[in-house]
Amino acid sequence: MVSAQDNSQLSSGGFVLSLDLELMWGVYGTHSIASYGQNILGARQAVPAMLDLFEAQGISATWACVGLLMFENRAALRAALPYRRPQFSNARDDSYAFVDAVGPDEASDPYHFGLSLVREIADRPHQELATHTFSHFYCLEDQLDVPAFAADIDAAIAAFEPVNVRPRSIVFPRNQVTRDALAVCAARGIDVYRGPGPFRMDRPAGRAQQSTWRRGMRLANSYVPLCGPAVVDVAHEGDVINIPASRFLRPFSGGAMAPARMHIGLIKREMAQAARQNRMFHLWFHPHNFGTCTDENLALLAEIITFWRSLHDRFGWPSRTMAQAADAARNTATQMPGAA
Ligand SMILES: [Zn+2]
């Protein structure tokens, strides 16, 4: 019989948590500092609290950071901008349109600069720093400009120099992933990505394809499992490993707690199923989702993590970063009979 500890070594499953750290750079498509600035400031408070929680409970998490926020000041940011930039038909998709408006440094402009947060993540145990592209680049809003995307990823990798990290994993903004974009990343050693969720309405799509039906289905499916359980498996896709998302952790934003309780209940049931079957449950969200009702959202996250601990103790179901999940899948593949 396999003990809980052995089980965790052999399985490529586990609880994967990924967070997209982007400050204002990820929300210009729908928000401004006036409408969303408080959430961004709240997110800055939530990040250290999440790190404390992860450290206390032994959680490994992946933090996918937008490169534009990883600078000391405006001069350093401007010096690092790629020469070739994407041309989007919708001006709000173009982060570079907002670069001229940034303040001198992080102290004066906490909406755009967040290198201190990245340093704090790098200093904590078991946390992976990954890229969310340099400019929050959208690969499906217009025809992908491959050289511009390659320049973006080169700039994203260079932005990690202050923390001395070479990123291995990527989260594509709006989960807009294409084969060409994956090839650009793999050629630069970034060969792990967060794929879209398991349901039809999760398939990668540009804004034009995001119908009301699709959004409504996604919302309803957060509370009741309309499309089956969001338990997933690592997928080997040539040189690249896909760590598919299971669910977006929908934040509590005030009002009645009952919907949030339904959502958390569904997540816990699916985690339990994944643990019993040695499969994966991959939860993701943005720190800025915790920017309001921060205490309530941290309490809900703590409840999920406490539940993970009970599953870990019972089934040996590990907590893994995206890169760790990919390594475990590669190791499992090489140990299979007939593997090279
Ligand atoms: Zn994003």
C-alpha cells in the first residue's frame, strides 16, 4: 500500500494556486484609477496577508507578474520598453498608451509600480515568480504580431533581473493563448502555461467572442456544476506543459454571503474529488479581487487552504506551483513503463 507521503511523490496531481499580479496594468480595458484605484491599493495590503497565510500553511503558489510593474522608477521603466510594440484596434488594450502617465516611482504611484511586492514574494518560501507578459499583451484581440510578442516576452524576462529569477511559467492575459505565442515562449525557456478551464465557455477568445450567454454560463457555473466537475490533469503538448485552470475564485464583494458560500462549497467538493483521484485542482484569481472586503475574502481563502491541509493529511495531495506541477508530470512520465 502506498503511504500518503509516497503518494504525493508519485502523483502529478495536486492543489495548484496561481495569482495574476498586475496592478492597474491588467484592468485598463474596463477600469480607470478613479473607478478601481481603491481596489489596487487594497490588493497591496492583501498580498503580504496572503503570503503570511501561504507560509503558515505550507502553500506553494505561482505569482504571474506583469513586467511593467517591476521597476524602481519611471526612468528605469522607460529604458526597458521594447522597441517593437503591438498595435491594437481598441486603444484600451494598449498598455503603452498609459505609460506616459505613470508617476516618478512606487512611493508616489502605487497603482503602476510594484517591485517591492515582487521582492516580498521572492523572499518567501515555496513561491514561484512567473510572467503575465511584459505589457499585459492580448494574443487574440487582433491578429497576433509575433515579433511584437517576442519582444514583449524578452522584455518580460529582463524585468525579472532585480529579483534574479528566470521565469519558467506564463499566464496569458485573459487566458488568450495561441500556438504561435506558446512557441515564442518555449524558445525562451518558458514552457509551462496556465491553459483555459475545462469547459466550453472557457475556450480562449477575444473580447468580440465574449457573448452575454458565455459570461452568464460562466457565472452560473461558479455556483452550480452545470458542466461537470472542474477537476483537471496536466497536459503534455509537445515541448510545452499545460497546467489547466479549474476555476476562478470569485471574490466576495459585499451583500449576502450565501452565494460566496455556494461557490466555496463547490470548490471544496471538487478539491476533495481531485485529491481522492490523485488529480489536479487549479484555482486562480487576482490580488486586486481582494482589494475590497479584504478580511472576508482572506477568511474564505483561509477556509479553502485549511480544507486543502485536511486533504493533504488524508490523501497526501500536495500543494504545487505551476512549475512544480510540470516537473512532477515530467517525472511521472519518465517513470512510466516504456518511457525513454
Ligand atoms: Zn491579467
